[in-house]
Amino acid sequence: MKHPVDVHVGKRVRHRRWMVGMTQQQLAEAVGIKFQQIQKYETGMNRISASRLWDIAEALDVPVSFFFEGLEEDHERAEGTTLPGDILSDKEALELVRSYYAIPENQRRRLFELARVLSDVA
């Protein structure tokens, strides 16, 4: 049975890997394992040991704590609170975020303000 923490950490690995444009194969090679193991980590089927998580964090250029961010919100959601769903589990949303950060900062700020105004109208 999957543990919710393992599932959360796996999702964060997948999100970060996708955000930096790395394939499962590339991450596996950087860490020294087979890509199938990365698949199992990302789904929460297999737990990631502390030393392996450290290696993954280095390969993805994030602190280890990155993988635990939002864990409390996931726990509260599982207990029935009305928090929004995991927006980053949606591939389209991830692609939007990735594209957003590719825009130069001054234009990105203007786009953000436009989106805020449009969402208030809707």
C-alpha cells in the first residue's frame, strides 16, 4: 500500500523533473539507477531512501526540503478540508507554469496582472 508521504514526495520529484525539462532516463543516469526505479519513485510505489533523495535533489538542483513542501496541505486535503486540488498534477497547468517562467520578468508581471483582472471578471 502506498504511503501518502511517498506519493507526495514522488509527485514533487516528477514536477521538478518536468519543470527542468529532464526525462526519467536523464534523472536516472544522474543518480545512477534505472529509469524504471524513477517511475516507481514518482508514483509512490517505492520509497526513496534519504541518501537517494539527497542525490535526486542535487540532480534537480533543489534542497531536499523541496520534496516535502505542501505535504501538510495534502494531509489536510486527505482529511476532507476544502483546499483546491493538486494543480501541479495537471500536465497543462505544469506546461503553463513552465511557459510563464520563460517569459521575461517585466512582461511576466504584466501578464500576471492581466490574469488577475480576467479572473476577477469571470
